[in-house]
Amino acid sequence: MFVLAVIEDKLKTLPEQFDRDSHDVLIEQIDKKYANKVILEVGLCVAFYDFLDVQDAYVYPAEGSCHQVVRFRLIVYRPFVGEVLQGEVAHSDADGIRVSMGFFEDILVPARSLRQPASFNPTKAQWTWHYHGEQGEDDEDFPIVVGGSVRFKVTDCIFTLVTRSMRERRVTSSTSSASTMLSELGVGGGGAGGVLGLGRGGGFFGVPDHRGAVKDEGGVPAAMAGMTGVTRQRSASNVGFAEDGGKGSAAPEQPSMQIVGDIGSDDGLGMLEWW
């Protein structure tokens, strides 16, 4: 559920911070810049873990601040496909149920992934599993109660990037159904230390520096997923929506990261009181 991601970034220390411990200042900047942000294809950044390398500080001409290239690790929330988790039912509607982990609530169990046969009562806003007894057992109904504890299996992790232009908002979604981390993969270029950069001008989801780069703890850059040696089945969609006042439909709300779950494929999944 939680993994370590290696980040390389260039951080700035202001002159009024020179009298403080440099590591404390860097940690403060890292937490402010990355905590509670979603990085595309990596996950939700939770907290700073440790430093791997802090390079020498340097000053640009006509500027008093110092700049340092820092390599560090972050604790990242990214459940793997097939992992079984336990959360709380936060909401129920005709599309399925939404589950909360307390610190993360964008978890959807769609109606097709509920234990079948199931029906939805719009008056109570509640799903019910209709169990058909076997070998003389009685039929019984098992409701999915909002606020109850539910055990589910992760089937997908969807990342969504929304970009704006003068004419439209463009929603790009990337989904991975399977991934395998390698113990080590050497990659050259694309940034200091052979770490692949994330791109200029804002990057993805709160990674604003063009030197910023992300690697899985196993040494595999997130941006390298899909290349030789990394097993990842992916699909992507790119849809444009007209801005308000223009022709076309408005872009629906899209979470930056959404976990898709299942409670109908294996025994033991579903409400805890069922078992």
C-alpha cells in the first residue's frame, strides 16, 4: 500500500533561512512542495522519508538565494493491483459504492464489481447482495451499509491530468491493470545522476521543477513504465471539453488519482459482518 519513491529536485533556500540548519530547511520545502500531491503514474505523496544525496549549493548571478540539487525518498500511497485492503463505506449510489481509507477517499467499487446478484434501493441509497442458499440453505439478503467496514481487492489505479487552454479543458486519463517492479534498471540521461526528468513548465500534479524526477524504490523511473524490462498493461484516453460559454459539454470532476476495487470475485471480500 505504501512504497518509497526516489525524487530528484532542485530546491531554493532564501537568504533569511541561512541561519537555520540546511537539512531542516530542505525538509520543510519538500513537505510544502510534495505532501498531499499526486504524481502521475506514481501515487499520492504522503511524507518525506530520508535524503540520498545533497549536492553543493550555488548562487545565480544577481540573486541572493542558494540552489541545491537534492535526491531524496518520499513515502507514497500506491496500492498494487491485486492487493486486498480494508476501508469504510463512505457513499452508495447507482454507480456503485465509494470507500474511504480515512486519508484517501477516491476509491470506487463499481456496480459490476459488487457481489452478485445485487440490487440498489434508491430510496435507502443502499446496495444489497441477494445470497441464494445451496444444499438446503435459506436465501438471505446482505446489505452494504454506509459507515460499515468493507474489504476489497484493488483492480486498477487511474491517474487523470486536466490541462487548460484558451478554448478547452483537456482530460487525459492513464490506467494500469498490472505492473511489476524490477530490482534495478540503469537509465542514463534526462537529468542529473541518470534520473529521467518529468518535463518543463509545471510537470505533473505539483512537480514544478524541470529537474524533478521520480523513480520507484526498485530503481525504475515512473516515466519509463511500458519500456523493455518493465511489465505494465496501460491504456490512455484524451478527451477535450469546451470551457463554460463555449459549445460542447463541461468537463466532469475528475480525481487526480482513483483506485478501482472489487468485492465480488473472491470469498472473504465485502462487508466484514458477512463472513
